Amino acid sequence: MKPKEIQDLIDYISNTGLAEVKIKTEEFELSVKKYADSATPVTGPQPMPAAPAPVAAAPVVATPAPSPAASSNLVEIKSPMIGTFYLTANPESAPFVTEGGSISAGKTVCIIEAMKLFNEIESEISGKIVKILVANASPVEYDQPLFLVDPAG
């Protein structure tokens, strides 16, 4: 597991009701526990014996919404990470994009804050923003649709 993936996992646990997650593979063992009144202790990667160990993962509760893009020519811009979604760089700034606005490939469409790091998310396509699917300052999951874009727009 990469350090970024471990950070995303810790951020996900802090935003959910899960109290503990344990992951075991042939290469490492990771245990994360959430305490209400103290910092989150993390037992980092540890060498494992050569024998294969079963993978234990915490249950992930997700309610997949039907994708509006599935039945049309709209393209989804999805979250590349777990974090908090922001449409503006700061409360006084104008939003990066608005519904009905045009975007081009490489243009910043939002910021996702994960582990106190603010990551600018850039569009990979050009087109018109048809719908913003997430409210400002809302938590988002990995691969969650954030925007619907009409590439013909």
C-alpha cells in the first residue's frame, strides 16, 4: 500500500462511523483505530511471514446512485480520491466552474482536500458543465461522480 492510499484510508475512516479497520496481505499488515477523544493511532506496514494471509477489509457502506450519464452522451468527471469537495479556492473566490459554463482540458474544476492537503482537480475533457453533482464542502469518495459534462457543448 502506498502512503497516499494509507492517508486516504485514514481520511475515509475519520469521515465515517467505522471505529477500526484491519488490512492484511502477504506484504504488510495495517491496523487503524479511531478514538473519539485522541489522535488516530496507526500501526504502519510491518513485514509478514512468507505464508499467504487472507485479506480482511472493513465493510464499506455505499449507496450507489443511478448514473445520469449512463443513458446519454454526457461524460462524468469523477473524484480521484477521498476527501472534501470545494468549488472555490477560498470563501471569497468565485467558483472554478458553474452549471452551463464551458471548460477545457487541463482547467481546474474543483479542489479536494485530503489530510490537510488541497488538491486541484483538472478536467481531462473539454465541454459544457451540465450538472454539478456534489454540494460545496461535502465529503466525496474515490471515483464518485462530481460533474456531468457535455463534450459537444
